[in-house]
Amino acid sequence: MNLNYTLFMQLLVFFVLAGFIAKFVWPPMRTALDERRQKIADGLAAADRARIELNSANRRIETELASARAENQARLAEAEKRAAQIVDEARKSAEAEKSRILAQAKEEAAQEMVRAKDSLRDQVAVLAVAGAEQILKREVDAKAHSELLAALKAKL
């Protein structure tokens, strides 16, 4: 075999094979690589969009949390204000009840004192009649001397 012939045949096979690969193998491979490159680019773009949406969602969540916290603080302040109002109303009601009970007790004490004075006057009148009877050694008629006894009660 001749070296030139072998070299020529190898070159011919190489070029035929290169042509075959360029015509039938390389275009589908190139298409597959382009599709893969496009999928990777689309995936990276989607990841960037998702990252941006995530940041946007996080900002919205933070603002909603801040507004919820502010609303919660406002509700707590309103509840504390209402509780203080209820306590004040209860205190005023208790003060009014205390005043009413004290007035009623004073009135009852005054009535009891009047009854006691009347009872004492009656007893003093009976004792005075008994004393006068002892002094006069005769019986004093309480009905007959009722005007005198009433005047005596009034003085006492």
C-alpha cells in the first residue's frame, strides 16, 4: 500500500464523514443545544421574576403586618380606654349608692332618735305622773290631765 493512497483515502473519508455530520448530525444537535440554552435562559428569567415577585410580596406582607400591628395597638388603646370608662362608671355608681345608703342610714337614725325621744318623753311623763301622785298621795287621772301632760312632753 502506498502512503499517499492511504492518506488520500483517509482525507476522502474524513471529508465525507465531516459533510455527513455537518448535514445530518450537526443541525439536530445545534437545535437541541439552542433549545436547551433557551430553556436555561427562560428558567433564569423566571427565577429573576419569581425573586422580584417574592420581594414585592415580602414588602406587601411587611406593610400589612405594620398596618395590622397599628390596628391592634389602636384596638388595645380603645379597649383600655373603655375599661377605664367602665371603671369610672362603676366608681360613680358605687359613690352614688354609697351616698344613697348613707342618706338612708342617717334618715333611719334620725327616725330612730325621734322614736327614742318620744318613748323617753312618754316614760318621763309616766314617771312625772307617778312622782306627782306620790307627792300628792292621790291618783292623777292621765286622761283628764292630757293637755298638761302634752305640754310637759313638748317641754322635754
